Amino acid sequence: IELFQNPANIGFYVIAVVALGIHVSHGFWSAFQSLGFNHPKYMPKIQLLSKLFGLLVAVGFGALPIVCYFLGAK
């Protein structure tokens, strides 16, 4: 909590988590493609699911420093 009282640390962490979300999204999509699900019928749905999963990861981990900032400001 002490580390996340500095806005620069929060900014760096959130930027890193956004990069992680993009990486996870690509990995999720790429895994399905590697397994042979590269079909015009399924790929748009898999790509949407991978983007949502990457967003979920980024928002979930990105919320941590923000919550710590507000909890530690007591």
C-alpha cells in the first residue's frame, strides 16, 4: 500500500498492466489459432472473447494500485 501512494508508481504499474492485457489477449487468440480453430465462422468470436479476457485481466490487476492509493490515504 505504501508503494502505491506515489502517483508515478501507479502510472507505471497501470501502463505495465495494459501491456500485459494486450499480451494476454494475443496469447489467448493465438492459442486457439495454433490448436486449429482458425475458421472464418469461429475466429471473430474467439477474437472478441480474447479481447474481453485481456480487458478483464488489465482492469482486474490495474484496479489494485488505485484501490491501494485510496485505502492508504486515510
